[in-house]
Amino acid sequence: MLTHLPRVCGVANLKNVAYTQRSDAFELRHSARNLRNETRIQTHWDTYHNNDRLSDRVAELDRWREKMRIMLGRVVDEIQALREEKSSTERDLDGHITPLTVVTECIGMRDCRLGSELTYDEGDTELKNELCIVENNQRLLRDQNQAAWEQLNRLQEVKFKLELDLTDKDEAQAIDAHQLQVDQHCGDVSFKTDPTRVPRDSCTYGNWLEYCEELVALTENTLADSFSIRESLFATREKARNILRAQQDRTAHTLRKRIFETQRARNELEYQLGKMKEEMAKCLQEIETLERAHDQKTEALKVVETRLENRAQRSGMELCIDESYHGLCDEVQKLRDTIKTLRAKIDATKTTYNSLRDHANKIDQDLQNKQHSLMTDIRALDLRGRLKTGEFGGLPTQTDRNIHLSRVEDEIPKT
């Protein structure tokens, strides 16, 4: 019996060892199966959740990309609209060259008036006011153009940022969308060096979201500023046109009024000059009549003095102072007084004639000045006819003006 005991113990030991190893192997296989299942499930759900995250990220990028694309379209449209408004303002600014030239020429032309007509009248006042308005309009339009140019630069900067951000989002969306297609069967799958590192120049999601919102807010604010500037450009142009047209109408009315007053004064002077010439002719005729009368009285005085001298040749007692002598002496005295009176009257008439002639010359000179002033104002008024053409000519009918003011040109069918 003692000889079989070691044998039995060795079998039992082997049995126990085999049982233990089988149990360990079973436990290992069971734990390995559990590990495989758990890791497979964990990997599956991790991949599922990450795919959801990538899908959400792609959808979020697509929403922001669409919003940025809409913003970019609005910015492009606003740039075009602002450029058109700026071009219209520049055309108006260039159009002010003609009013400035016309006003300057009118002022220079009216400064060539002569004599008493060279006065600072209402026409000069209105022309100087018009000149000030033109220069003020040019300054306002230049300032508005400068503001529009600066706003265009800001819009171009915002457009560049939007295009850059849109390009980055397109690239990021393409990359993230491609990651949804990557699996273990793809050819470019391999181990990477430190894939979990934080890339350089990266930012947090909060910073990214804040940047997108700030870019949208910047775009909205820039668009609002641009819209205000476009409204200001339009309002400034229309205000400048209206003020200038009103002043041009006042200036034209003042010049027409001045022309009427000058014509009335000229007509009055022509009438007075005609009357003066008639009176001068009458005075000249009267002078000739007085001189003939003076000559007649001189001849009569010669006759009377000759009679007296001849009667003084009588001799003896016949040389007496009789009634004839007294009558002839009285006639001589009266003739001498008459000649003296006629001479005084002739001198007075000639003085009057000279006064009439001098005054007529003054009237004639003033009439020439007024005629020159009248022609100057008429030429100035004709010169202002250039203001009715071109950029400031306006529309031909009130209907066209109403259509232009209401901005419905595009809604009316073309004929």
C-alpha cells in the first residue's frame, strides 16, 4: 500500500493543476471576451458620438458659412451701391464747375459796367450769394465723397475678412466632412506622431464662436454705416441741387428785374433826351431869331444915329433943338437899351442852351452807360442759359420729376 501512495498523490496534483489551469484559462477567455465586447462597444459608441460631433460641427460650419456668404453678398451689393452713389456725387461735384464758371463770368461781366451803373445792386448780391452756395456745395460734396471713400475702404476690409473667413470655413467643412468618411479601410490610415497635441495658433471653441459673432456684428454695423452714408450722399446732393436751383431762380429773377428797371430808366432817359434836344433846337432857333432882331436893331440904330449926325450939319438958326431932335435922341436911347436887352437875352439863351447841351451830354453818356449795362445784364442772363442744360438742367416735365423723386423708374415698364 505504501508503494501506490506517491502515485495517487501525483495524479491528484496533476488533476488539481489541470483544473486550476482550465479555470484560469476559462476566466481569461471570459475576461478577454468581456474586454473585447466592452472595447468594441466603447469604440463603437465613441466613434458614433464623434461622428455625431463631427456632423454637428459640419452642420454648424454650414450654418455659419451660409450666414457669412449672405453677409458677403450684402457687402458686395453695398459696395456697388455705395460706389454708384459716390459716382453720382462726383458727377454732381463735376457738374458744379459749370455754375461756378457761369457765376464767375457773370460777376466779371457785370464788373465791366460804366459810370454810375457800376453799383453794388441786388444782382451783385444774389450772384455773390450764388457763388458762396456753389463753393459751399462743392465743399460739402467733397467731404461726403471723402467719407464715402473711407467707408468703401472699410467695406473692402470687411469683405476681405469675410472672404478669408469663408475660405477657412469651406476648408474646415471639407476637412470635417472628409473625416466622417474615414474608417479602418481607408488607405491613408496610419499611426501619427503625437496626434493628441494642441496645434499651434489654435483657439478655443468659445473664442471661435465669439470671433464669428463679432465678425457678423462688425459687418452689420459697417453695412448700417454705409447705408447712412448713402442716404447722406443722396440727401446732400438733392439739398445742394435744391438750394442752388432756388438761388439760381432768385438770381435770374433779380437780373430780369434789374434789366426791366434799366430798360425803364433807359426809356425815360431817351424820352428826356428827346425833349432836351427839342428844347435845344427851340433855344437855338430862338437865339438865331434874337440875333436877327439884334442885327435889325443895330441897323435901326445906325439909321437913327446917321439921321442925327446929318441933321447936325444944318447951319445958322436952322441948327435948332426941335421935336425931331428929341424924338431921334429918344429913339437912339431906346434902341441902345433894346440892343443891350437883346444882347443880355441872347447871352442868357446861349447859357441856357449850353446848360441844356451839357445836361443832354450827361444824359446821353448815362444813356450809353445804361445801354451798356442793359446789354451786360442781358448777356449775363443769356449766359446763365447754360445752367438749364447738362447735369443741372433738370427733367423736362413734372411727371418725370415726380418719378425721379419717388424712385420708381425701375417699376415703370419701358415703352
